[in-house]
Amino acid sequence: MPQLLSDEEVGKALGRLKAWRRYEGALVREVELASFPEAIQVVNRVAEIAENDNHHPDIDIRWRTLTFSCSTHSERGITAQDVSLAEEIDGVLAAVSSAG
């Protein structure tokens, strides 16, 4: 069972995850993509990763703006799984933006 991270551990993670913030017990990132199809491409790739990891973010899609929220619902907060997923999401976003 995953363990909640301490405030200090979350702070250290946010030091590495520059585009993320802590909000209501989750790591949150909002990003605007170049187009709606590009946003859906990102969502599809993140879905594949989430299924593989068996750890799923909440994703809000507003045209070409995506908001990712990573928290461990069973623990009601942020765990190492959420930090890892946020890092993987950053990798997807970097790959998509460098491909364009």
C-alpha cells in the first residue's frame, strides 16, 4: 500500500516538477497544446502509461488545454506514485512539443 509523502517530500518533488503545483491534496499541471488533436494525442499516451502503471490521473480537457491532477485516491493525498506519474506526463509533453 502506498504511503503519503510528507510536506517536505512533496516540496522536494515540486522542486523538480517546475510546472506542477500542489492543490487540494494533489499534484496539478495545466498545459495548453497547439491544437485539439495534439491535446488528445497527449491524453491517449498518458492513458497508455497510466494503464501500464495501474495508476490513473484525473484529466480535464478543455479544447486544447489539459489539466492533470495526480493523487492516490485510496490514500487521500500524494504518494511516490503520483510524483512518478507527473514525471512521466512531463516526458510525454516534452516529446509532443519537440515533435512539433
